[in-house]
Amino acid sequence: LLSILCVVFSNSALAATAPVNLSEAEQEWLNAHPTIRLAVDIDWAPFEFIDDDNQYAGMAAEYIGLVREKLGIEFTVEKEKPWSEVVASVKNGELDMFPSVVSTTQRREYVNFSKTYLSFPMVIVTSDQVAYVNGLKDLRHETVAVVRGYATQDLLMKNHPDLNLYVADSVADALEKLSHGKVYAYIGNIATVSHVIRREGLTNIKISG
């Protein structure tokens, strides 16, 4: 399992009934930063996305709403940038916090992570003509799609450099390439994969491993 993590705040701050006991240093930091700039993925439903009314929505958005209520702070949301640009904006200090992001070695070099508050398995998606994929070893000679800047790209490049990766701009882009036979497989989060397959009406691909 890959864990979805929230930078800065732990899930103890999100419990509906638990009081938030901040240290003096933490309260001083919040006083000095009354508005926190969120680095969100605009197309990563059901975790987070920008909806048809241009509002920040999804599981992470619900947690952020609770944090706002309990701490009395405000958040601004970057609603335009693609994920790769959002990551760059966190690195250079233009944005402050990922509400929902997977921890990787590369990311731990420039952000601090809280405890996990959501966890979902990663899956291998292929054409419905593929019976079963028995792990990454079955993909060594195939083209595998990942999304630019996602944890899967970081992890596969580091741990499985023998894989031939196609770097897509979004989950929808990757799955459409898969549907049209341009790549052999896509690796991603099961919840997002299921959502995009249903939303885009992709009937010729499936979870195979």
C-alpha cells in the first residue's frame, strides 16, 4: 500500500471531538501565517479536484475544511496549475502545503510529512485482453504509463529503472493512451483509476494486478 499523506497537519487535528492543543511556537507560527497556500492536484478525484463550480472538492478538501474550523485559519487553493507545476511551486516556496500527497524519498528532501490519514492500494491497469499481471516483473519489456510528478514516477524510476515509462500529463491522459493501445499498462491509485475509468467511459481496460 502507498499511503496518502497530509503535509504539516496530522490526523489528530482532524478528529471532530478532540481538542487541538497547540504549543506556543505552533500558535505563533499560525499567527504569523493566517493564510496558507494549498498545493492541490486539480484532477485527482476522489481525493482532491476542482469541481464544475470551480470549488476545491474531494476527501482531502473535507479534511481541510475541518482543519480550517478547528484552527481558525484560512486556506487559498491553487486551481489552475497542473501537478508538475504545483510540485515546482512547493519547492520554490510559492505554495505552502500539500493537503494530500504520497511520501517518497525525493519529496522528503523538501517537505515534512504528517501521519497517514488515507491509504489505498496501487494497481496495474491493462487492456481487458490481458488476463493477469503478476507484479512488475511482468512489465519489464512493456511500456508503462505513469503521471508526471506523481509518486509512481519517482518510485518506479528509483526502484525499477528497467521499466520503459511513458510519462502522461494526467490520469485521464494515461488511461486514454492505454485504451487506444499506445501503452501496455498504467500504474496508479485504485480509487482514482476507478473514478476516471467510470467518468471517461473506458470500457476496454481493467485492473489486472
